[in-house]
Amino acid sequence: MKIAYFVHAIASCWNNGNAHFLRGLGLSLQAHGHEVVYREPRGSWSETNLLQDHGPAALESFRASFPTLKLEKYDPAHPDLDRLTDGADLVIVHEWNDPALVNALGLARKSGDFTLLFHDTHHRAATAPGEMRQFDLSGYDGVLAFGESIAEIYRANGWARRVWAFHEAADTRMFYRRLATRECDAVWIGNWGDEERSAELREFLVEPAQSLNLRTVLYGVRYPQPAIDDLASRGIEYRGWLANHKAPLAFAEAQFTVHVPRGPYARTLPGIPTIRVFEALACGIPLISAPWEDSETLFPPDCYLSARDGDEMREQMFAIMHEPALREELARNGLAAIAARHTCDHRAAQLLGIYASLHSEPEREAA
């Protein structure tokens, strides 16, 4: 089967966490014997910023790490959809695309011989429904929503004929337990962003780590200068952007990491962890989570520790630092949880099952 995947960016992961899962999913689909081609607009925002900050070497690192992933760029002002979908059995369109492209592909589906799915991995369905209404999904065969709470919003609003909860997962070809170097105590990899979790980062990471005098390292982009200065004043090292395929090595340098979900997920969209939870557990690094409800029971008990507030986070950090047996238990349970349910191979199998269901007689008659 040939799969055309329309994405914002696949080579660049600068403020583009979607690329993590989409790369791993593509590798897993290839391993199943399918051809995957990513369609990416020229001049994407993520890649433009990556090149400005780090130059062409950053993209060369992607090509060296993912040599089998196929990428074709197109002119976003004049996309030739006939050519871009030619020969495709399945076309998937990620939500971080221009609404005009999303809608045009829906029209093309009505006269094209391919299955068309929309892939939503953002909280806008809950926080900015007006933006989502720009997408006309009437021509789509269904929606892949990265959590049941997002899927329910689609169903309640009648935005799509079919919706499946389709969680992210760990690319275990890249994310696996490495030799521990323990060069620091705590590591956090994530973007400061647009004030969606600034207060939470201070309460659940910066302040407790400082109070325990931990050697703490942060990676990510879109950190405002006042935040960088504040980290430095607290003795916390900020190292800037980190290519995602190098994150496993950063995890191996630390005793533990922390999950700090963005506000919309913690408050109104339970059941959707950041992809770093999957990736961290796959690397066998102990994890402590700020308040987050695992409403879909993605993870069995004792995969990670939880903290209700900053004081409890400090207590959990202290426990991890001083109890080697606890660290090993968390690592072992986390690795088992990922291996059982949350690899990109699991999601590839789910996607192929969804495709097969759409081509069964009952589904075809219902459509």
C-alpha cells in the first residue's frame, strides 16, 4: 500500500513535537511493507526557524538518522493535488496544515480513488473550536484523534463521520534504554512556548529542583529571555534546542525526568499525555508527573510517580534521588508498559486495522 502523509514538517522538530511520532509511525509502516511518502510545504515555519537557529547541519542530521523516510516538498501556494495523491491508497492529513489544503483534499477525495483521514494532535478542538470549523471534513473518511477526549468533541459536534482515538507512541527503534552516564540529576526536554504551562514549570520543575540543589538541565525552544535568566539565577542549565533523535542520550545522562502537561490537557482534556511520557518510559528513565489524569488507563500502576503540588513534587524528587530500588522499579515498569501497548508498531497495526475496516462491506455500505 502507498500512503501519502501531508504534514507541516517532518525533517524539522523545532517546536514540532508532531514530527516525533510521525517519523516513528512511518518507520513502522515501512516495516510492515508499506510505502510512506511525507508531503511537506516548502518554507514551513518549523524548518525556517530551525535553519535560522542551527543551519543546514540540523537537517543533515535528520537525513542521517532517518535515511529511509521519504519526503517530497510542494509549493503551498499551488499544490498539485492530483500529482501529490497519485497512486496513493491512503492519504492522511495532519491538522497542522493550512485549512485551504485540508479542504481541497476533501474535495479531491470525492473524485479520487483513495481513502482520506484527518489526524488531529492538538487541543484546539477544545480551546479554539472556531479555528477547527475552518476545516471541512465532509469529504474525509474519518478522523484520527490523539485521545478519547478529543474524539468525543468531534463526535459531539458532528465534525466527522467516524472518529478513532489514536494515541501517540514511542519509536522504540530510537527510544530505548541506553547506558546511563548520570551527568546530571534531572532533565526536562520541552518547549517553554506560549504561557500554556509557564507557572506549572516553575512549580513542578524549577522550584523543587532548586530547593533540592539538583543538577538540572533543560532543553527546548521558545524560552523567553527572562525565563532563561531566571533559570541561570537558580543554577539550572538551559541548553536550547535538542534534535529529538538525541533525546535518548539526554535521558541517559539523568536520574529522572518530569512530565509537565500544558494547561489545556491537565484541566480539560484528560487522558492525553505529552509524547515525552511514552519516550521517557521507553528509555527506562524514572518519571514524575505533575497533575494529569490517565482517564483512559494508558499506563498500569507504578510506571511513574505523581505529584499534586510543588511540595509533593519535591518529596518525590528526593525519593527518586535517594532510593535506587525505586528508580529501578519505575524503569522496569515503564519499559514493560511501552512494550505491551505503546510502540509505533502498535499504532501502525491500529492504523492498518482502521484502513481495513473502512474497506469492509458493511463500512462501504454505510458510507
